[in-house]
Amino acid sequence: MRGEGVVVSEQSLALLSTETEEAMARQIHRNGSPHPALWGLLDAVVDPEIPALSIWDIGILQDVSVDSGQVAVVLTPTHSGYPAMQDNAATVQRVLNEAGYSEARVETRLMPSWTTDWLTAGARSRLREEGISPPSANEHFDTAACPQCGSHHVAMISQHSGTACRAMYRCMSCHEVFDHFKAIR
Ligand SMILES: [Zn+2]
């Protein structure tokens, strides 16, 4: 039993460390931007719901541009909505203002709508470090894996854990109770 669990764990880690095509497309867009320093500044803005993740990691930060000296930042809210979005927009403004960009403006883009496929592989591994099972990077299924031991031998305790985007599970291998960040796409 135990050996079997380890094999599943290695498979799931290999899967989760893979970037989705969507996350790769975001990275290519960012790499092609003429404003890498601005993107770098905004890496300091974390999501209030999951402070281990920056707004880039979680897929909220879409674009940064400069037009006639004015910085424009494009954000897409996660499905869980707008209260966090207002915090994010205010923090983006503050970080840019403190760095000397007084003319910063934040735009909200609703389409295409946010998906967990925009999470970076780094975000998935940081979620595991936080004890949260990340959404699957595979478009065909979404399975919870224990963030402690990697086992897929898990049972759902509750559909909702604190926020609608998470479900609560118990690991049947090591008995850890953990949150799974559900895939949204
Ligand atoms: Zn476990």
C-alpha cells in the first residue's frame, strides 16, 4: 500500500510541476514586454486571500503598459470576486506610486474570465507548501492530492472550506485534513 502511494505521489508531482499552455502563453507575453521592471515591481503585490501567491502567480495580473508616461495595469478578478479585487487595485496603485509612478491606472478585464489554468507551476508548488492541494494542471480531471504525503487516497469532508473555491479533504494515508483549491475553467 505504502509503495503504491509513493508512486502516485511522484506522478502527481511531475504533473503539477508542468506549466499549462495558458500559463506558458502568459509568461511569453510577459517576457516580450518592454517594461520588465514594472512587472517585477508588481511581483510584490500578493493576493489577500492567499498571501503566498502574488497577483502574477495566481493569474490576476494580465498586462502592464506605459502610454505617454502613464502606467496602465490590467487585472482580471478571480471567480471569488471583487472585494479582493479592490484591495489588489489599491495595492498596485500604492506600489507604483511609491516607486515614483504617480500616473498609474488600473483597469479591470473580465473576458476572458479567470481560470486556475493561469496559475504558474511555481504557484502550485507554493500552495502545496502552504498545505493546500493545488488545482490540477490537467484539463481532463481535477483531483486532490494530500499536500503532506502526496497521496491521492483522500476523502472529501466538505464541498466548501471557508471560501467557495476550496473544498476540505482528509488524507486516508496520513490523516491530514487539508483544503483543495478547485480547478475552475
Ligand atoms: Zn497524506
